[in-house]
Amino acid sequence: MFRTSRKTKESGSPSFDDLLAENEVALHDGPATTMIAMTTWQKRDWQQFYELARRPWRRHRPPRPVYPSGLNRVAPAQGYSLSELDDAGVDLDLAERLGLPVDAGRIGAYGPNVTVLREFIRSNRHPL
């Protein structure tokens, strides 16, 4: 944007070269002048957005723990018990990095939870 309200000392109005020099300095002043405000999305922006939204998850979501609640029934649990994590070979740091829910108050290990945890850990290993 040109500044036209400023006047030079020699004449009443600034010359084109003065305006150009002022704007070059204004462009390189700091981060406030280099910020680009995007008001509306163009067609290409929408295409990129929907392309990203359609992509599958890079990682599998962590499995939800369950606990037996009666004959042939299971109910969702708040998190895996410490003994289930230990049986599956997962420490607390790894569980936190993988996003596994942990419930320190639960006691005991439910076999299907341990099996699911082992499969989840095996599928999330990164090859060297």
C-alpha cells in the first residue's frame, strides 16, 4: 500500500521513487508487515482440505479396554490395569506415548485385553 499523505521537503507531493523507496522499507520492517491475511478460501484450498480429510489415519487408534461384567458380557473400562500392561510388556512411558488409557485403580488382568495390547504393540513397531 502506498503512503500518499507524506510529503517531501522539496515539493508538495512525493515522487514515484520516494514512494517506492518507502514501501521497500515498509515491506522489510518486521513480521507485522509480512503477515498475509487470507479472507476466503480459493478452490485449490478446498481441494487440499478435502484431500487431507479423506486420508486414512497414519496410526491405528488404541484399542479400548473391557472387563467382564457377568456371564458372557463385557463392559468398557476406563483404562488398562497395570498388570495388563505388565503382561503385555508395556511400561507406563510407552503406554503414554501410544495414547493407551491407564487405570491404576483396576486390579487383575483380563486375557483378551492383554492379547489386544500385544497385537497393538506389534502393529505399531517401526522398522529400523
